Amino acid sequence: MKRKIAKAACRMGLVFSILFAGSTQSIVRAELNGPFSTGFNLNVPIAVGDTSNVLKNGFGFGLDLGYRKETSPLGVRLDMIYDSFGLTSDVLNQIRRADSGWASTWGFDLSAVLAPPNAKKVRPYLQFGPGFYYEHAEANNFSGSGGTYCDPWFGCYYIGSNQTVEDWSTWRLGWMGGAGLNVEFDGGGAFFMQAQYHEINNANAKTEFVPISAGYRHSF
């Protein structure tokens, strides 16, 4: 009888030790994965809709700062993006003397983020919100040789000279919607992939593009 009681006590002790160890691990993880997060990404922006007739696909980067409690499905995030594009030949042909050109966009978006709170290692999310954008575009004309430049590190190389023939910039309101996937690690880090649709409300024609991004995010 005493042996049975001793065995039962040992089993109960083992169960409690496992539960306590698991709860301790979850507490430690909750402390490491705080409600705030910050991220960095590199992206390839794809012009869509009528914008694809104006802009070529380019390159860019993004930063984000978010807040979401671990037990809540709803959070908030501030995204900052920069994307650069080339101007299409259709646009350049309409600008007198232009033979090259580029455009860029700075975007600042405040969005609501919806994510499952009980996800373990893989956490999908959706986001949607308004944005404020700065757009700039310019068309250039190659105006001749700028000469040869030499330095002690890279040697001598040729520098061309461009003249700006058209220049345009503006601040506009818009909005953004997106979806992504976090692959989370112990300690609060996560690799993520996401796609966002951005629409900027210009006076004559809206700007539409979709940055496809990959980056790293850390919670604290």
C-alpha cells in the first residue's frame, strides 16, 4: 500500500514538474515576445493597373513599428516604405528631349493588423489602413560627356552628364491593404514575407503598386 502511494506521489510530482516547466517556459517566452515589434524589409514593387503603363517595376525597402498584445487578435502598425521605379518608354516619348527617367514614392501607412493570437511558429496576418504619400518623378536628357574621374580606390571611370527636362512632386493621401506570414523563432525574432497593395489618390490618375517583400521582424 505504501509503495502504491509512493508511486502515485512520484507520478503526481512528475506531472506537476512538467506543467510547471511548461508554464515557466510560456512565461519566459511572453516576457521575451513583448507587445511591440519593429521590422525591416527589402521589396520589389510591381506597378499594376494603368500605373504599369507609366512605371517599370523597381526596388525598395520598408520599416515598420507595431503593437499587439499576445492574447489579442487585433493590433496596430505604422509602415514606412520607399520604392523607386523607372519611367516607361511610352511616358518618355511624350516628354520633349527626354531619354531616361525615374520615379519614387515615400509612404507612411497606419493600419489595423489582424493575426491569430494562438499561433505558435507560423502566424499569418492581414492589414488595412490609410496612408500619406510623397511622390516624385523626373525625366532626363543625356547632355554629353562629363569627363573621366580617377580615385585611388576604384581607378578611373567615365561619368556622363544628364540634364533634367521635367520634374514633378506632390504629397497625396491613399490607402494600403496587405497580407503576410511570420515564421517566428524563440527570443522574439521572426522572418516574414508579405504583399501589400498601395493606392495613391492623384488628381488625374491614381498610382497603384504592389511591393512583394521579405524581411526580419523582432518583438520586444
